[in-house]
Amino acid sequence: MRSYTVDGVDVIDGFGVDELCDFGRGQVLAPWPNRLADGRYSFAGREGHAAIDEPDRRNAIHGLVRWLPWHVVSRVQNRISLSCVLHPQPGYPWRLALSIEYRLGRSGLSVTFRATNLDDGVAPFGVGFHPYLTLGTAVDAMALMVPAARRLLSDDRGLPVGSRPVTGSEFDFTSRRWVGPTHLDTAYTDFQRRVDGTMCIELDDAAGGRGVTVWMDAQFKYVMIFSGDTVEPPERRRRSLAVEPMSCPPDALRSGVDVVALDLGASWQGTWGLTPR
């Protein structure tokens, strides 16, 4: 997802047609989101050896499909569907059929993702998305609400080493408040959800009167919030806030935490979206 505007105003901080998609902007993160330690894992008797594409931390990051071509399956006025087949390879020795639908409606943009196991054995699966939200102001001047009771603790490689309640900490955004100088590269979980199972994150610019809601269904059990303190070039830092729905936590293919085990022919489907205000 390179660009999304409403009435000529950017909702996401994207990139140009001929630019490199840096720092995961708008990318699909599958068959795992976020970091995978040493790029190595095992599942159901098979070994995965993914390339280390975060060499300073010795991690594989954000899966395998974000640099693959996606093919248009159908396109109408307010909806486009795309597909991609992930073939067996050293980093992921299973075969998956993936599809994604972007739909524009009165309430904004919805994104529905589906994964189907085409292999002859049980396949592990996780997915994430990486939109950067912009309100035309610095991250410090944004008000944020994340209805999450816990955050994951990470080591110096960005890998989970436990969790902790957010109550009373600088990472507590259960009530809407300014981000201010807080540095966020933080995974949240244990959400307060609506009756229909959805969870909503609110981002507002009180001065400009703009806002956006990021919502996700019950299939997404984690969200990573990234304030962009390390993006390059430096003038792009803290210009937008990445809000990343994830079905599982970082390093899940190694830990097994909330990894979906897809039987032959089985599918997983999840939906999230953006509602500008």
C-alpha cells in the first residue's frame, strides 16, 4: 500500500512510484511479521533457514513476500484484489497461496488478507502489516490511544523476553494522551475489544482537528507501534507513526507463540482497516 489519501490529504506516509520502499512502508509481512532470531526455526520436522536481512541484529525480518510481485485478480471502482504464491524455499519450506483485498467505503479503507496451505504438510503462519500514519504533524504532537493492558519486553536484538503491564508506565496509552518525547518500538497485546471482537487504536491531532482510527479484528492479537526514531534520512524521523497489526508476536516461528498451524487446504483470514476522521 503505497498511498492513501482522502480529499487530497495523506492518511499514510508512503513513498514514490520509483522510490525504494524503506522501513517496511505499507508492506505485507508474511509468513511471519517482525523479527526472527538468526533466521532459523523448526516446525513439524522441517527446518527453516531465512536470510539475515537485519545483519546488525542477526535477524531475518518481516517475512518473505514484501519484495515479491503481487498480481491483480480483480479490480472494480472501490476494490482491488491481488494474489501471490509463496513457493517452498530455504526460508520457508512450505507452499502458500496468499490473497489481499483493499476496499474503499464510507468508513474508510478495509484490508482483508487470506492465506491457504497448498503444501502436503501442516504449515506455520503469521502475518503483519506496516502502514505509517500521518496527520501532517510530528509524532510528538499526536495524541494516541491504544487499548492494550500489556506490552512485550525486548532485548537489544528487538526479540521478546517477556511482557509487563503498561499501567503507570510511559507506554500506557489506554487513555488518550500526547506521545510527546516517548520513543516507541513497542509491541502491545491483551486488548480491550468491542462486542464484535474488533480493537481500535485512535490517533489525533487536536490542533489540526484531524484523526484516524486503526481497527483490526480478533485474528490480530498484537500491534507494534513505531515512532520512527531510526528511519533514514534523519529528516523523516518521527514524522509519522507506524501502527502494525500482527497475528503473532516477533520471533513467533521460533517460540511458537500464537503461530497459526494450517492443515492442507486450510485457510486463515483476517481484516483490519483505517477510518480517517
